[in-house]
Amino acid sequence: MDKIRPCFNGMVRYRHIGLILRFMTGFAHDKVVPYEGSQKDKKEQVAEMFNDIAPRYDFMNRFLSAGIDIAWRRKALKTLLAIKPEEMLDVATGTADVSIMASRILTPKKIIGIDISEGMLSVGRQKIIRQGLSDIISLQTGDSEHIDFPDNRFDAVTVAFGVRNFADLAKGIGEIHRVLRPGGKLVVLEFSRPHMPGISGLYNLYMNHIAPRMGGIFSKNRAAYQYLNDSVQRFPEGKAFLEVLENAGFKQTVCKRLSLGICSIYTGIK
């Protein structure tokens, strides 16, 4: 189930002109929002959504993934073992699951987590205090499109299940590239769509119907879990996302699929 597989989608073909137009006009997922009737922009809606579900977010992650999301995070972080990062940035840190796990696996001197949702950060800060990690991990309000740190600051940047929420994907990846030091590494963990016959049908059934329904029951916010499906369906996964990384300046880009393709690890070097 957890065997790592190379990312490849035989249907994906890009031409130079198409890529230029896509970067000029944005990606389809940039326009996916949690609340269709709202007059707020995507960034405001995403912050509002996560503020609302923050108290139940960790429970829903474990419940909807049957706990396998923990193994996904661990595998993603282990791709950083070779570079031994001393200072890390965790973008869209949420409740700090990745930051906390990174402190155990990678033992860096400092981890800074940023997120646009104060509700999620509040839950994360409580977890950090309980685990005695306040000297290593600090959380602050931050926007992926305007990262408030100087160029070439961090040895590694992580983003777990957060790039789908960027209002401007290309700009957010460009900012991450800017704050990484030369030789630094980006690791992105994100949902993807399985392409195996049979598996893809079951996946779509789960994401289209079961997850939103369960999300509505337990988090009282069905729209948040419908947004999860909609944003996954329209996210430029696999080869397409590697092209986003490469256009931002990343080299040695790699994508590895996990769990029959329902999640992927993307890496790139500055």
C-alpha cells in the first residue's frame, strides 16, 4: 500500500506556449474556493474555513485517512535527512504536525511555521508547549505569497497539504525558492489522483461523497471537505506540478507517489 512509485500521467503533455499562458492566467485550482457564494477572495475564505475547523482538524485528518497521513509526513521528512537542515521553514504549517515531527526526525536548531489561519496556529502552539518544543519551534501568521524573511535564509522548506490552498500557486512557489539558500531543498506533500482502473473509481466515490459527508457530521463544515475534493481535482499534480517547480527555478525535481497514488511527495533543490 505504501510502496513509493514514480509519478507519471500519460495524459499530461505540455507545449511551451501553453505553459506561458498558464503562468500568465493562473492555474485552475487558484480559483477554487470553499464558499462559492462569498464575496471574499480565496485567501480570506481559506483562512475563515481553517479557523472554523481548527479544533477538529487533527481528528479529521486521522479519521479520514485512517491514520496513514502520519506515515506520509514521516516519509516526506526523511527525504531531508541527507542535507541535515539546521533552520527550516514550514509553510501552511496548520496545527504544526510537520514541524513537530521534523523536530524529532531531523533535529534542526530552529523551525519556523507560518500560516494564514490564527485558529490553526493557536492549536499548534498548544501542542508545541505540551511537547516542550517551544525553544525549537515558533509559529507565526504568514502568507505564502509574501514570506516575511530575507533571501537565502532556510536550509529546507516543507509544505504539507498546503499548496492547494495557495491563491497564486506560481507566486507562492517563487517565494519559497527565494527564501531557500542555494543547495536548500523544498519538500511538498500533497494529495493526488490515482490513475489505476478501479482504484480511481473508489477514490472518486470517497472524495466526492463520503469525505464531505463525514466532514459535515464531525466538523460541522461540509463545505470545507467539499473544497478538499474540488481543490484536489483541479490541482496540477504530477508532471504538471514539477513544471511549476522548475519554472520557479528548482532543479533535480522529483515526484514520488504514495499509497496507490492518492498522495505524492515532490522535492526540488535550489
